[in-house]
Amino acid sequence: MLKGIAIFMFAFILGVFATGMYANLSAGSLSTPMGMQGTADIPGPQDIIKEEDIAVYNNRVVIYLDNPQWASFSPTKSMDPVLDAGHNAIERIPKTMDDIEVGDIISYKSNIVDSTIIHRVIYKARDDNGEYLIMKGDNNQNQDPEKVRFDQVRRQVVGIIY
């Protein structure tokens, strides 16, 4: 009887361990080039506007930012729920590829479709043609199908106004 209980407990513990291993392996197979698992580990944008560059008053907020740009968005659903129709953002024009990091949300002129796309940077690397970005909409299953070069980058989101 004691031997039967021991075998049952061993099989139960082995099953729990195997299920955990399988879940980790399955999640890893869905990873993107930067190692994200699913959408739970989406890195956030870098801290571009420092606290000392924001002044909050009773009747206004002042943000000190060089060359700010205003943006509104189309209802494409690719960046839901972060960006959607009716949302607005403050953006800047990055000066170099060094201004852009994984997790940032940027707009770029696509070489595949005749449109400007706004998605998140999920990977940054270099190949024979120089640095490039891999992009993905937060609400999309797959990454964008092209390598984005700096000359395609239009703007970088620094704040979202809901």
C-alpha cells in the first residue's frame, strides 16, 4: 500500500514537472527575434521626456521637447489598445538610429505598401546594408514583413494623449 502511494506521488510530481517544461518550451517556440514570449513581455518605450522637462500647473502642462510633432491615428486596430482612432500623440523626429530603442513606437514609410505605418520596434540589428529595425503591431500576430532602415523612419512617439 505504501509503495503504491509512493509511486502515485512520484507520477504526480513528474506530471506537474513535465507540464511546466512543456509550457515553457511551447511559449519559447512563439518567441520573436528579441526573445519575447507571446505579448506579455512587450518592452515599453524608452524614457525620452525626463521628469525635469515636465511642468504641471493648475491650468496647463508644459513639456519641454525639441521639435514636437502632433499625431492622430487611423482605426487600423494593429496597435490596440495602446493607439486607436481618437487617440493623439506627441512625437519627435529622431536624429539618428541611436535615438531609437527596442520597445519604442515609431512611424515609418513602408517600402511594401504605399502607407506610413506606426508600430513598435521589437528588434534592432545590423546587416551588410547597415542598421535596421524589425517592427510589429502590438495587436498583430506577426512582425512586419520588411527591415526598416533609418531613412524610412518618420517619427517616434514620446507621449500618448487619451
